[in-house]
Amino acid sequence: MAGFDMVVRGGTVVTNSEVFAADIGVTDGRITAIGVGLSGGQEVDATGLLVLPGGVDTHCHIEQLQDGGGADEESWTTGSTACLAGGTTSVVTFSTQFKGGGILEPLAEYRRRAASAMVDYSFHQIITDATDSVIWDEIPKVVESGVRSLKVFLTYDALALDDRAYLRVLAAARRAGALVTVHCENHDAIGWRTEALLAAGHTAPKFHAWSRPRMIEREATHRAIALAEMVDQPIQVFHVSCSEVAEEIARARHRGLKVWGETCPQYVVLTAGDMDRPGFEGAKFMCSPAPRNPADQLALWQDIRRGTLDIISSDHSGWCYDGTRGKRAHGSDANFRDIPNGVPGLAARLPIIFSEGVVGGHIDLPHFARLIAGNPAKLFGLPGKGAIAPGYDADLVLWDPTKKTTLTNAHMQHAIDYTPYEGLEVTGWPTTTIRRGTVVMRDGKVQAEPGTGRFLARGPYDMIRPTGTLPDGFDASVFA
Ligand code: DUC
Ligand code: ZN
Ligand code: ZN
């Protein structure tokens, strides 16, 4: 056999379906052999370690442009460092539209900024303003350029689409052959409850959870699915926080719809109680949907086991605690409406899900691989990603399954000045990350060059093709 550039030797390989002892041969950045007794090139010793597929994080916010100017504090350099430190080698992040603007220009700016990435990447195109030119002219061009997923929000003042606009985006996605991802919360209900809470003097961070109880997430999920069913457009529901929302997805799948759901580490380890920590500390745990309670965490694992929730992403959305744009930008007595939403979690994702999921007895090793790599790569059509198999990119993580770590912000290697997981004990830790056949992290030290990440152009693929079932057989998306 021709010589390998690298052989990962002596590890226990975890694929999306199996666990077995083998060496992995790598040539030109790709896996070219899996077997025993391989040798040649750079030898990476994996004795006593698991060899996992590199993590694929299909929902994270990196260097996202802000409406008032500037960008997220998490830059491509710091964000990539955090990813590689935590065993993630590919991401799908966001290009956003500002109301009144188009999507081609911002996407070009996002592509330019991502030129310093050290992980492989793609984008979801956020649509906040469904104008005729965006719907009929720009979305087809964006999708054709390899950005094959759109993101819509059903809440947030600056981002929300009403039902009519959401339908227009679903129809545009159907015509272009893209997946639609949806943030499901009822905007008007949140607005009404927030007004009432503030009028009652309930302003502390914990009231963030009170402003958006579970039924408003369930209602929006139900509506998002029903409208997608009417258009016959596949969707993924982002960041499912609890089982009654997952039930909506399970019901849709039972009807044969192409509806998928993801959840995130914050929903299996944080609770609404964390937002009630003393002083202003609760702000560190504020994200939307809000974390729920311990019983919900257990129920989510059941939904994960059943496959209703088949992707675990980070929804990394980094706001520093201190600083001029962070959680405390409006002071330590700011009301919850003025505190930015989101928690950081690029590096914490794999260790938390391994520890809680595999060590905690909820899932087996191949299921872990599918949740953090295989399923996201498949659903988002990422070429060559998410599997340990000949022909796939040699994105690998060497994993010590018994190493115990108490998480601190220093482990996260992100730009954010805190982690909501401070003090959480995890078992299992990445010791080496390999991206396309290059060692890019060893023992916590990231050693990649900015600009070595690649844009992942996503072409058409079967999984997100409409089912062909339309009410009355009428395809409204041809006309509107
Ligand atoms: N919720 C989102 O929808 N996006 C980023 C952060 C958050 O909490
Ligand atoms: Zn969201
Ligand atoms: Zn998000």
C-alpha cells in the first residue's frame, strides 16, 4: 500500500455505528485506510484513547455583525481556537441580514472575515426582511453559492418574521433547495408577559425565564411545523429546551414530515434556577429559549435516545459578563429585557455531552458520535465531514474517556470572560485534535494557523428534498 502521511495507531475507533480497535491511515488530508498494523508517515499514538470523528457544530455564532455596528467579541481566531480545544473541527455559523438591507453584501463580508478561520466552516443565511428582491433574487444566489440553509427567528424585535414572511422564506427555500432552521418562540406572547413583569417590578435575570415559559416555545414550534407542512418544506427546529416541544417534532415525524430538532448542552446541565443566583450572576445563564428544570433535563435525554432530537450543537453566543457590550453593559441592576441573550459553549460541548450522556448512561458511543458529528454533517450536507470512513476528511479527536476535569473558563479558550459551566465536573476530555490530517491541538495547546480553515460549499442533497405532499396538490411556492 502506498505510504500514509499519518497513521493514528492503537486507538479504539468510534464510528457512527460501531466501536472497534484499529489504526487509521491518512493520505492528503483524507482517511484512506482503517485496519490493523498500519504504519508510515507521522505516527500519532492513540493507545488507551478513543478516536472520535471531529466535532461538527451546526449552530454557533462567531464574529456575527451587530446591527449598531461592530461584531461579536468571539472572532474567527478565538472561536476557532475554542473549537479545536474542545474537539470541534467544522462549524456552520451565521450570516445575518439587517432589516432594510439585502443578503448578498453581508454574506460577502462574512466570507471575508472567515478567511482567518482555523476550522472548516459554512453559514446559515439569516432572513429578517422578506422583501421581493431577497426572496426572488438573492436567496437563489446565496443558495447557489453553497450556503444551503436559511435561518429565521419567530421572535426578537430586530429579527422576527411574522407568519406571512416566514411562509415566503419557506417557499423561497423550497424553490432553491435549501433547509430552513427556525428559532421557535411566540414573539407577541413574550412581549406581553415582559411588559407585565416589568410593570410588576420583576426585573431581575431570573424573570427572563418567566417572560418565555415553555408553552410559548411549544406554540411557535407547532406553528412553524404546520406552516412548513403546508409549503412542504423541510425544517430544523433549533435549541429545543424541553420535552413538550420535542413532542411536536415527534408528532410531525410520525406524520412523515421532514422536521428535525436539535438541543444544546445548556438545556441538559443548566436550569432556570441558575438565573436566580445571587446578585447579577444569573445573567450569565440567560439564553433563549430559557433553561428549564431538572425533570426537563431527564426528559430531554429520552427525546435524544428516541432520535427526536438528533443533533446537539452549542448555540455558542458569546457575550462577556463585563465590558461595554456584555451582560452588564446596562449596569448590575439592568432589567432582564436589556441583557443580551446567549451563553458561550464551543469548547464545552463535547466534554459535557460525553460526560452527561455516555458516562451518565443515557447514550452509547456511536450515538454520541452521531449527535456531535455524524448527524449534523448529514443534515446540513457538509461534504466529507462527520464520519470515520475511507474517503472522508481526516478530522479526528483523540479522547481520554476517563480523564476528570473541573471546568473553568481557562479550559474554554474563547474570548468570553466567563463560562456558565464553571465548576462543572466532567469525565472525558480531548487530548488531540486532527483537522484534515494535521495535528491542530495537543494537550490543550492549539497550534493552527489563521486562514487554514476551508469554506464548505454545500450542493444539493436528497435529505432535504421536499416530500412531494401538498395540500390539494397545489404548489403555492411557484407563485408566491
Ligand atoms: N438565543 C438565540 O436564539 N440565539 C443566540 C443566543 C440565544 O440565547
Ligand atoms: Zn435561536
Ligand atoms: Zn443561536
